[in-house]
Amino acid sequence: MTPTIILITFLVYTSFIFLISWWTSRKADNESFFIGNRKSPWFVVAYGMIGASLSGVTFISVPGWVGTTHFTYFIIVLGYVAGYALISLVLLPVYYKLKLTSIYTYLGTRFGRSSYKTGSFFFLLSRIIGASFRMYLVVSVLQMFVFAHYGIPFWATVVLFMVLIQLYTLKGGIKTIVWTDTLQTTFMLLAVFLTVGIIVHAMNTNLGNMWSAVWHSDYSKMVVTNIKSSQNFVKLFISGMFITIAMTGLDQDMMQKNLSCRNLKDARKNMTTLSLILVPVNLIFLFLGAVLYFYAAHLHLNTSGLTDHLFPTIALEHLGVAGGLVFTIGLIAAAYSSADSALTALTTSLTIDILELDKRYADNQKILKKKRETLHFIMMLIVIFVIILFRLINNEAIIAQLFTFAGYTYGPLLGLFSFGLFTHISIKDKWVPLVAVLSPFIGYGLSKLLEYVFSGYQTGFEILLVNGLITFIGLLIIKNPSKTKSYGNI
């Protein structure tokens, strides 16, 4: 698989993306950018969100994780299903009842301006770090196997991808992304299916025998009962549920697509369909991981330290032109899906939540459009800066910690929304930023304390729930008993 073939593939795929962008944004306005004019077909949104939910991390990292954590990730996926059900039953009715464009408007309605700004800020911080990490992961692989061959520096590769994403999302926004995501999903899934097929053929076996071999191997181990382990099945299931609630239900990026559906009924169909499809899809990615490790053993390939590079190394160096081409298309799809909707959601939150330009220019949509496009460009520059910063750090442990920190920052959002939805208590709104800022630090300290007190205890994804609980308690501390009027549950 030569870099030239990969480059041609990249150019052809990108052309398709811009063709879809042109088609979907011909009559686009500000409402199209923010919520797709609330006309997105639910089944298109559901299918496209599969790719957005997978992103570059699932495409590259999940198969590599199988070598160390086996199939335990599947327990998290089962937790996702429960999380999606709660989003559908609890959060979507609120969002549609209030006809929200930004979901953080709810916090302003329920608590006040400080809570509203705090929620928006934590989303911006979380999504900038999260989207940048996912983009960094994918672009690093493309840089290693393609662009470095032509002497193109990493920063230029990042700028190229982000400028392309900025251009095809600039006008249509969420209206365009709903449709481009269908393309990304299709090619990511095709890449997985075809790669498995190519490897099975190369090993002179069949799919049934390969599945049997994987199922009877250590790789298929799902349930870890050791309560101290971060892979404990109970902790993973609960974590999966709350990861979905926080990182989908309380995330403007993911919810913006749902809010583009015609009505609540369609949004719920979308959410239910997505949750059910993600179960077999993630199982296929785990199966791919096991197949890759079997094939690496077949080739006597040393997989020590590969993890994130396992899939690209085998696909581009050991599966010939067909395997390399299939992987490249899937990887490019993952690169675009890792940042396009995030860039749109970040622009939406900055425009509506932080600067409130939609109110300031409600009577002049042309000026609002110009301001929104300027902010779109600024957000692109910020994401570029963070991705390049990851590269400069050049320390996988530190970068992983930064990504983990982004998970910490969803905790305050979980606590704020839970407190608003499940209590009638009024709070001293001006103190909310302090509570939200302290929560991740207290949560981190608590995780270290648990490791010290319970020797060998490993804190996993459940830290999200812990941070949400700390925020909830903090809000109870700053309740306002002098206010007799209750905002109530919306």
C-alpha cells in the first residue's frame, strides 16, 4: 500500500464529502446550521450517529485494547443501552418541551445565568479536549503512514484536515453533518467487515471457525468480578450508563443532532435505534481486535506496545493493497467524524450560550450569520492549537490524562442537570461556578484516597458518577432557603 494510493483515496473521499455539503447547504440559514430546521429524518440521524459515537477512538483504539482488557469493554456498551433509555425517557422530553437550540439553556431556566454559563463552559472545555484527542489519534496515524512520506509536517496535516472540515460544515452546519455522518458510518463499518474478511481469507479459514476460535480464547473474557479492578463488570456497566447520559445526553454535540429531528417521537426512535445498533457494532469491533491479534501471531509479529497502532500496522503493511485501501477509507471517515459535529456544536454553544448572539441579532440574521461564521473559524483555530499541543507534549501518558480530565469535567454537568430535574430546590446561583470547578479536583483527590485506603483499588470510568454526586452535594450546600418560589421540574 503506497502513500500515493492513500493520498488519492483521501482526495476522492473528500470530494464526496464536499458534494454532500453542497447539496445539503444550498438553502441553509442559521436555523439550518444550529438545528437543521428541525427536519432531519430520524432514521438518517440514528444511522449517522453510529459513526459519531464510534469516532477515531473506537475505530483505532478498541481493537487494540482487546490485547489487554479483552472483551470487557462490551459490558460498558451494555451500560450504554440503559443510558440511552434514560436519555429518551427523561432528557429528550425536557429539551423538546422547551424547544431548545442549546441544551444548556435549560440550566439558565432552572437555576439562573451563572449556572447557564457554567454548563456551557464545561461543555466547551470537555468537547475541545475530547475532540482534539480523537482527531490527534487519527491524524497521527495518517501522518505516520502517508503525509510524512511527502515531507509534510504534522501541523500542516492538522491544519489541512481542520480547514476542510471547517469549509464543509461552515454553511450547512448540523443540516450537512446529519448526512455526511451517514457516509462516515458506512465506510467505517465497511472497513471493519472487509478487514475481517480479508484476514480470514489470508489465514485459510472461514468466519465460523474464526468466531469459534475467538470465543474460546482468553480474548472473549467479558466479566471481571474483582471489585478492586477498574474492569469490574458492575463498575463498567454503571459507568457505561452514566458515560452515555453525560457524554451524549448532556453534550451539545450529540444532542444537537437529536434536536434536529421533527419531533420528540422521532428523536426517541432515533435514540432507541442507535442504542440497539451500537451493541452488535461494538461487538464486531472487539471481534476485529481479537482477529487482528490472531493474525499478528500467525505472522509472528511482536504486538508489544502497538495497541493504537495494531490495526493500522497490520492493515497497511500486511494486508496488501485491498486491505490498506479499506483501512484508509475507514480511517479518513473516522478523522472527519471525530471533529465535524464537534466543531459545529462548539460554534453553536459559543454563539448562543457564551456570547448570546442569537438574542443580540435576532432581528438581523445576516449579521448573526457573519458572526457565527467568524466564531466557527475561531473554534477551528483553537482545536488546531490543542491538537498540535498534544503533539508537542509527545507523552502518551500525559495525553491520556488530559483525555481522562475531559471525562472529569462532565461530572459537574451530570450533577447540575440531575439536581435540576429531580429536585425542586432553589440554589444560590452565583456560587455554582465554584461548586463546578471544585468538583473535579475533589473527585481526583477522592480517587487517590481510595487507591491508598483500599490497596490495589483502581478507579475507572465510575469517577464520572462520583464527580456528579460531589456536584449534587455541593448544590445542596448552596441551596437558597429564603426563596419560597420553586423553579420546579420542567
